[in-house]
Amino acid sequence: MTTTMNAADKLTTAVRELEAVFNSQGEQLAETREQIAESRKRFNDMMESMRSGLKPGAPIPKEALNGPFSQDTVRKQSVESNELSLRWERSLCDAYDALIALARYPDQNERISRISHTLRDIRLLQIEGRLSGRENSPPPVLERPPHSIPDENTIMEVKVDIMEQVSKWSEARIGEQRRWYDDTIQRTGFLIQKLVMEAGALNESLSDTDALA
């Protein structure tokens, strides 16, 4: 029975690790959203400045461009995201390894089957979500500047118009992504809590059986 309990403990550890990674990813997403909001504010301030009389050819204020997404910040977040992804996949593999070891005990087949199906639902939700996230609205068709030779003011107006068109499309795209993320997060969170309870019930059942042996 020791081998069985070791596998059950491994399963519980893997499930708890999935939960920890999920929570860490949620914190990372919240931080990124704050940075996006700050970048949006800086961009809107810059556009307002340009619209309200920034002289053609004048440099854009540095403070309007220096958003929170510095190269160091992006690099750090990328490393953290990759590490979380690796921990997530490793935990899934560990959970399945544990289930394979526990499958030798027919009296636990029903519980093991439920856990296996929940793991499957979680994994498929992530894959389906990534595929859905690639389906986005087409980029905007930018209005072309007049064919006549424009003066400096016209050039500036065209630049601002193009930036605003791209910005509106980008904002709509971010909204689509946010709705998808929120839905996926809610569903994944529910499945992980279900998984935690199922793994706990299995571990408890095996502990009771071990005590009676």
C-alpha cells in the first residue's frame, strides 16, 4: 500500500502545484492589465497633446512615450511566464504519472476516472482557448492621404488619424482578448477547485484503506 500512498501524495502535490501556478498566472495577468491601462493613458495624453497644437516636426514628449513596458519589464515578464508554463505542464505530467500508478487498484477506478476527466477538461480548455484567441478582427483599412503634395500640418493630421485608427482597432482587440481570458480563467478556476476536491477525496479514501489494512 505504500506505493499507492506515494502515488496519491504525488497526485495531491501535482494538483496543488496546478492551483499555485493558476493563482500566480492570475496575479501576473492583473499586473499586465494595470500596465496596459497606464500605457493607454499615456497614449491618450500624447494624442491629446498632438491634437491640441503640437507643432509639426516637434518631438513627442518623452514622458508620453515612456510607458511601463520597458525592455527589462517585458523580458522579466516573459521569463516568469515561461517558467509558469513549464511548471503547469510538469504538474499535468506528474498528475497523469500518478494516475497511471493508481490505476492498478480497481476499487478506486471511479475516483481515478473522474480525476482523469477533469484533467482532460482543463487541458483541452487551455488548448481551445489558445486557438480561439487567434481568431480576431481584421486590422483596420487605413485611409490613404490625399494624392496632392501635403503640407506639414496635413502630414501631422494624417499621422494622428492613422495612429488613432490603429489604436481603436487595438483597443477592440484587447477587449476581445480580455473577454476570452476572463471566461477561460473562470472556467479553469472552477475545474481546478473540482480537481483539488477529487484528489483530496481519493487521498483520504486511500488513507482509510491503508489504516484498515
